[in-house]
Amino acid sequence: ASPTVMLMDEDVAQRLAEDFARHPWVEEVKDVQIVPPRSVRVNLVFRTPVLVVRWSGGLNAVDARGIVLPRSAPTEGLPLFPGTAKSPGRIGTAWGDPAVEAAARSLRH
């Protein structure tokens, strides 16, 4: 079941922004607007995979800041991090390996 959101609560936009910001695919919450009578408009920036990293548990993609993306992230055509990295942090957080994070930053567009 989906959680119920009380759109009349004063802090609902802030709470929604915080909830969206915790999602591993969300890089930035630009704006949350409550639109009468019963709608919400959310403007998000999503993370983009830039590098595939091999580690003892398999493969994971990271974004341009070295943030670990869900295993469902597309990896086709992405460069592969040379070697094997240490185990990553939680999905949606920095990998935790300076070499991985530096390699990802070097691929920013």
C-alpha cells in the first residue's frame, strides 16, 4: 500500500523533498510544489551511470560523483574501471574507494 500524504500539512513539500532525496536514483530535488486541489509536482535531477566497477560481489555502475547505483542501472557501453575495487558503500552513497570516485569524476560531461 502507498503511504498517505496529507497535502494540507504545512511541511508536506519539505517532507516529500527529503523522501525523494533519499532515493538512490535522485541526484537533486529541484522543487516540490503542492498544486490544488490534490496534486504534487516534483522536479528531480536523476543520476546518470558513467562507469562500471568490478568488485568481489559483481558489477555496479556509478554516477559522475562515484555514487553507487542500483544493480538495475544500465551498463552497456560504459567504460570499465580497471582492476577490482573494494566493496562499495550502500546503494545511493559514495563507493568509498578513492580510485573509483576519482575515475568517475574524470568522466563528467
